[in-house]
Amino acid sequence: MDVVTLIFVLSAVCPEKMCAVLSNIFKILRPGGHVLFRDYGLYDYAMLRFKPGHKIQHQFYFRQDGTRAFYFSEEDVASLFSDYTTVSLSYEQRETINKKEGVAAPRIFVQGVFSKPSSNSISDT
């Protein structure tokens, strides 16, 4: 693969299995290939709205519909992608406005671009 996108995917994976997901991607990504990542950031409005009883573990919650959501810091993402070369990594902040309810919601996302080092600088195993 030349490019893999992880757009709001990793947050739904149990934190204990995130490294395995990235390891599997690493195996199929060609040297110099890229992973495009975007997911929920720590202290996003959606995270702050969770009521008691929805926290599974630190930064990991379950929604009313049964799906899960992990909220990342830049440090979390950098650590998860330690086998990759970081091209860019940053917080993206937006404000979503619900005009009907009159609510402004600060949204925080973490996004990054990571590349697999060339095969002469790291083993492909």
C-alpha cells in the first residue's frame, strides 16, 4: 500500500489493541508510504459531555449507541506511531454551532501524517 487513511478509526479500537493495528498497517505499507491520521482530541466537547458511568478507562468512553471513543493527545499519537517517521502532527480546533439549540461546541481533533521509513533505515519485519 502507498497510503492508508485512519480517519476516526483508531478511537473505536480498544487501547490495548491500537499498537497491533498500527503494526499490521506497517507490514503492508511500502517503504516511504504514508498513513493519514485524524481522530478525536483530548478535551473535545464530545468527551466533556459524557455523563458518569460512560468511562471505560482513562480517555476511553462508550457512547449511548454502544460504540466506543478514545480521545488522543499529541503525545499519545506520537507514541503509537513510534515506528514511523512523523511528517506532521498537530491539534485541529473548530467550533461547531447548533443554531437550533443555540449551542457552540469547541471541537478538538488530532491529525498527523506519518511515513514508513525506507527499508535501509528500519527492518520491514
